[in-house]
Amino acid sequence: MKASHHRGMARTSLLVLGLAVLLAAIGLTLSLRKTPSPATPRTESGAGAPRPEHIVVVTIDTLRADRVGAYGYRSGRTPVLDGLARGGVRFERAYAPTPITLPSHASLLTGLYPPGHGSRHNGMRVEAGVSTLAELLKAAGFVTGAFVAAFPLDRRFGLDQGFDTYSDTMPRGPDGRLRNERAGRAVVDEAMAWLGQQGTRRVFLWVHLFEPHAPYEGDDHAAVGARAQPVAERYDAEVARADVEVGRLIEALGPRRPSTTVVVASDHGEAFGEHGEAGHSVFVYDTTLRVPLVLSGAGVSRAGHVVAGEVSLLDVLPTVTDLLGLPTPDVDGRSFSAALRGEPVPRRELYAESFAPLLDFGWSALRSIRRDGVKYVAAPKPELYDLSADPAEVRNIVTVRSDQARDLQARADAYSSPELPASSAQQQTTPEAQRRLQALGYVGAGRVASQAGSRPDPKDLRELAARIAQVTSGELSGDALRAALESIVRDDPANGQAHLRLGFVLVEAGQCPSAERHFRAAMTTGIPSADPSIGLAGCLFARGDLAEAAEASRVLDGADAIEPGNPVVKANQGVVAMAQGRNDSAIASLESAVAGAPDFLEARFNLARAYARAGRRDDAVREARELLSRLPPASPQRAEVERLLGVLTRAS
Ligand SMILES: [Zn+2]
């Protein structure tokens, strides 16, 4: 798991009573995943049946087309995808309608541009009234199952529409919090088990893999960031792991394979410095819009064919209904089923957008039109690129082709306004959802000021955006991380996430007085997280006097109101109450923490101590034994727990 990144937001800085290294130790244990054995490259049969019986869609999050062997990448570690392309049809120019996970998947599964399905950013729900591929296929008699690997696709955001089974449960970390992602292996294991239960029923299966998303784990899994392999190699290692999982899934189709159409795509690409961008979501260059798209199996009769024409993820839905002989729904996408038989794709216009600049930073949204070999970006300072001469989109020719630019601006406006209707921009997500999206690098936090018309152009702030993306990617550590955060809070003082992270970096460096200032700044920005309060309370409590403990207690009560029932807050309230001599209150808080997160071992240790202090020796012994049973055998903390247990049992 990518624990090293996410753990930073949920630390238990107050709980320093002898078990301070416990969380780190457990995190390390969990991150030691077994490296799967490499898959054998194989070529799929090109003899497609006329009409598919089953449909399988696999999305590999954040996978750039040009990092796949079949797309010409010489260092590619994608034997399974390459085999699917050799036996099927590969689309050389496939594009996402937005470089953001939830809205892009929503477009793939509805055939609609984001304005049509209403999800313009992660956290913005897909409208209930739209028809999804799962709904169409369920109505046609398919059994439908989805298995997703990351929180942005949680069912609460509406993509579960039409799925009989929608598996989106993420594992809990050692701090008791739900993680925001899970390993592809777990996702595919579940999908395989589900497939095994379906007998002879017709199956529509969607599997989502999150491996290539930052932070990128190298081949040894544990090391992330500058200390490890170069970033390109680590990204490729993640891609390789996803490829292995696709191979296991295809294998599990067994006798269904010849009658199954398999669609493999990504939801968006990833920037590694192109256009000054890091990550994805802000800009609409092809760095993040171009995606791999491969179809193979039933209905795909031209093995090894490469389609040069431009297609969109929106086209998957009408293509699938077409292949199945179902009526074509009224969607933005177009069927490319003729291309699967070797026919060319007609030229057309493609729209794309990103509202992340607006919703994350209050900057201008970006919209783009791709037509007649050019691409126009509607922005405060518009851009026009001749894609045939300048596929990297580096020479802006908007001033020399102003008539064409004017036409394309009108086209962009026809798809969407640069502002969002107030109702959708203010769509409520819960604080918990916002916090989890932010931990994945989506800043959110409703910074849409009412300054429409005078919004900054994201490309003028690309350097700041890249610094923020670098920090949220988990790629920086130590002094580099601290310097980046200090520069972000200087240039963007309202960035609560940056203040929060800087606070914890300073705590780690033993500089609580400086950290307190940033925790307080984060709290005033109103970010929907208990973490700034937890950090501040930790610093106050560490001073060791009763007045500060009282303030820490008040701060934690505020945190409890922001994230009610959060086990980390409860545990910290318990520790502070114990120090204040309020033992009943301490026990109640710690019991609540342990009930909410049974593997929250520091909370359990303190609960045992609180019981002991209250004279409840049997309860204390029970908790200590429970804790021992949950500690890994080699854990250095066992000695401390055994010592406590020894004191308790000797006394009785
Ligand atoms: Zn994504």
C-alpha cells in the first residue's frame, strides 16, 4: 500500500507514551507485499464471434498510452496489454474528455461529456437520471459487477447505477482510518470470485486498477520518493503490476474468453513536467488527455489492427451496445464498431474540459476543442495548436489564426460555460469524503470565489500548481518537502492543506512552536478535516502543563465536531483526559476509539492503562492481551505491552 503518503495526514501525534514508533512499524509490515511473478506474453485469438456474450471493461488509472509497449514504448513492461493489442484492435488516438478520475469514468460509463452527466470533478456526484452502461446491460439481461480500487469511485458518487454488485470497500489502515485505495491484486481477486459465481449468465464486468496513480512505488514496493528508483522506472513498475492483474483477470474468464469483448482503457494520462505540469487534473493537454484504448475478443475481427482516427472514451458505450445489437442510446459518443472490422473512423469534433483549476483553486476552468487537426484551449489567454505539425502542443498559433480561434471558442461555449451553475459548484460532499479526496491530491475545499471573469489563467500559475501536485503526490520528503510547502503557503496563503502538511513536517523536525502557527492557519481556512486540530492539540499537550492540556482538550472537542466519531480524535481525547485525571472520560473516549478501529493499537494500549488506573484490573489485562494478539510477532512494542501485563498480573 502507499502508506508512506497517506499516513502523513492521520497521525496520532499525541500518543507518544512509549509506543511512538508503533504506527511506523505496522505501516512497514503492511507495505511488504509479495512481488507477483511476471506474466507470460501471449497473443489473443483474433477470431471474434459475431456477437459478444459478455463484456469486460478494465480501466487502469493514470496510464499514459506512450508508456505501453504496444504504443511503441521500448521499455514497456506491459506484456498482457501488448498481447491484447496484437490479437485485437488498438486505438492510436484515444482521448479522455477530462483528466480527472470520477468524471472521466462517468463519461466512459454513460457515453456523455461531463456537462451531460453532471460530474465535473472528483466528489461531484453523477446525476441519477442518466443511463449508465450497467443499467442498459442489466436491462438486457446481463448480470453486472464492478470492482474499483480507489475512493474517487466510491458508490456515493453515483457510478454504482445499474451494478448488481459494486465493490468499493477500501481496507483500514493501522490508524483506524479507511484507506483511499487498494491493491489491484485484491480488486482482481474479488472480481475473479464474482465471475466464478455467475455460472452461465451473461456478464458485464468493470474492473478498475489504481496502481499507476502517484505516489509511484518502485520494484521493491517500499521505497517511494527521491530515495528510490528514478520516477520513470517506478511509474513503469506500477504499470507492470497493473498489467499482471489484467492478465490474471483475462485468465479467469476461462471458457467465456472467446465470447467476451474485453475493453482496456485508462481514464487519463499523467504529466512528468510537460507544460510545467506534474500529475494530472489541471491542464487539458494531450499529456493527460491521451489514453490507451484496446479492444479484443468477440466482435473484434481484425487482429492487430491499429486505428489512426480520433476516438473518445465516450464512444465505448455506444460501441458496446452496437456490438450487442442493442438500440443506440442518445449519447455524445459514437460507435466505432466499424473500426473493429478495419474500417476508418470518420473525422469529428471532440470536447474536453477541466474544472479542477476552478474548484480546487478558484482559477479559470479550461475547455478544449479538437477539430480539423487543431486543438483550441479556451482560457483567459486562449491557445491554438496545429496537432499535425506540433503534437506536443508547444507553439501557440492563436494570434495567426484568429478567425479559426473565434469559431472554436464558440464551439467550446456550446458545450459548457466556463463557470458552473451555483447548484452544482456548491454540491455538498461530506467532510470525510473531501478529506479522503484531498489525501489523493485533489484539493477541493470549495475555493470558488465569486470573481467570475477575472479568474487567473492556470498556465500563469502552473509553477505553483506543479509544486502543489508534487507535494500531494507523495514524491517529496525531508528538506525538499519542507521547502516546497513553505513556498506554497507563501504564494497561496489560503491553502489549508499546505499549512496542515507543513505543520506535521515541523512537528517531525521537533519544531512545535512553528508548527502551531500552521495548524491554526489550516483551521482558519476551514478545511474539512480534524487533522489540524489533532496536530495543534499534540503540540499544546507536549508542553506538559495543565493549562495547555485544557486548551488541547478544547481543540480536540472542536475536531470531534468536524469529524464525529473519528477514532484518532477519540484516542487523543482519551489521552488528554487521562493526563487531566478525568479517568472515566478517558475510558469512554478510548473505548470509542477502539470500537471504531479495532486495530488502533496505541488506543488499545492507553485503554489498558486507563483501566489499570481505574482499578479495573480484569479489563486492563484483557485489553493488554488483546493488544499482544494483534501485534506482529517481531514488533519491538511487544516488550512494553508484556511489561504492562506483568505489572497487572503480579499485582493480582
Ligand atoms: Zn484517475
